[in-house]
Amino acid sequence: MPFVLWFNFLAGFAYVAAGAGLWLRRRWGAALAFAIAAATLVVYAAFAAHVMLGGAYEHRTVVAMALRSTVWVAISVVAWVSRRRLAAS
């Protein structure tokens, strides 16, 4: 799946930026983590549509996208909750 491969390649740069922003406790780090999670879910949905329409795929791509989606949703939730706690204190 070329669009999944390109997304994952380009997302790698966003992963590094989000990691830096979260590490430095920058407000944009949580927003970027959320954007990565949302984009990953959109690409995963497009990939699922491709598979349901009979397109070729590898099982490891399904597993990898599920893992990426889960990890970035979890990261964005933790970052968002932490951001709100910091703002409240």
C-alpha cells in the first residue's frame, strides 16, 4: 500500500517533533500528538476500505496500523489530560 507507506514515512518526522514537544512540555506537543492520532486513524480507515474492496494487503500492515493507532490515541489522551492538569495548577 503506497499511501500507507508514505504516510508512515512522513509521520515519522511528526513523531519526533511530537516527542520533543511532549518532552519539553510544550502546548503544541499535545496538539500534535492528537493530530497524529487522528491522521493515523484516517489512514487506517482508508486502508480498511481498500482491504474491504478486495485490495491486496499484508497482515503485518493491519497489525502495525492497529498498534500505531492505539499508541498515538493513548499518547494524545495522556498528553491532553496532563496539559489540562498543568493549566489548572
